[in-house]
Amino acid sequence: MGISVARALVYATGIIGTGYGLMKFTVPDEEQMRQRLDPHLREEYDKVKARNQQQHKALMEHMKTAALSDKPAWQSGSIPLNNEKPAIVKEEQK
């Protein structure tokens, strides 16, 4: 029984390792995907990413302010989010 368990562990490790290696070899990273995009889509991607970073920064500032306040977080003011959809999504919905 000990040998069959060891053999199963070796096979499982080999299968998982092969899968992980194939994934690393075949799946592009974020920068490679960005380079493959059409220039218009790349520009839209950059705009959305910058907007998301600004929203995240504003949310973190809001949370810091709420943490310093004696009020509960939901009473410390509105969360500064811009829920406007990107132009590419608006065009697809028409």
C-alpha cells in the first residue's frame, strides 16, 4: 500500500507540475496582452485603469477618514465612486 500511495503522489505531482508549466508557458501576462490590443482598445484600457486607480485611491482616503471618525462607516459620508461605464461598453449596448 505504501508504494502505491507514493506512486500516486509522484504521478499527481507530475500532472500538476505539467499543468502549471503549460499555463506559465501559454498564458500571456498583463503587459503582453496590453501590447496585443488594438491601439484604440489599448487607449481605452489605459483610461479605465487610470480611473479605477483614482477611484481606489479616493475610496482608501474615505476609509481612512471613516476610521478616524467616531461615526460608523456608512454615516461618514458618501463613497466617492464614478460608476460611469467605459465608452466601449456604451457602444456595444446600442
